[in-house]
Amino acid sequence: MYDTILVTLDGTPSDRAILEHVKQLAKLAKSRLVLLHVADGWAARTYGPDAVSPEITEDTEYLRKVQSEFQSAGIPAEAELAFGEPANEIIKWVEDRGCDLVAMSTHGHRFLADVFLGTTASRVQHHISVPVLLLRAK
């Protein structure tokens, strides 16, 4: 049913909510995971894949750590780093590569901009045609 699950990560402690949930789901469904983080700092938005910054180094290390966690649990996982505006990059990834489910943690409204621009999760779910699993982080 869920051969490929795209798990979006923002590199904050709220990721744990979706990671723990998806770990169980992937085992049950025998899914392959793709862990996607979108670097959205100045260097990432300006230089894309050519960006070099402490943010990119930290993001890469974080993705490898999470990937290793899943692989140690016997769950096939790939890690990918994208560059730019998170919602746009997630939507583009789904449109270009395809998956059976997108899994995301949500924060709720944190900033006034969320109210006017919409959250990443809300924007993604309204622009893709695959199911989206949203878990609110505590």
C-alpha cells in the first residue's frame, strides 16, 4: 500500500513525532522511506546544491543520523537534501519522483506569517494528489 513514504524533516525536536510513527508504519507496510530536509537558509536559497555553509553541514549530518537510525531498525531509508523554500521543494519532489504517502510533523501556527501565507504542511497537502499524514508535534 505504501511502498514509498516521503518523510519531511525540519531538523527540530518536533521531527521525533513523525519519525516514531513512521517507524512503526514502515515496518507494518514494508515501506521504503525517503527522508527529505529542505535547507532554506540564505546560502541554500542563493546557491542551491552548490551552497557551502554550517547549516548545510549540520543538515547533512542530521539526515545521515536519522537514516542510520532507520537502517539499524531494518527499514530501508534514503536521505535527500533539497534547497529553497520548503513547501515548493516538497511539492516538486512529489511531482517529479512520486511516492505513496507524505508524512510530516506540524507545529500549528507559530508566527503571524503562518496565518497569512499558510504553513508548509497546509500548502503541501493542497498541492499534491497523494495522501498526507500530518502529526502535530507536542
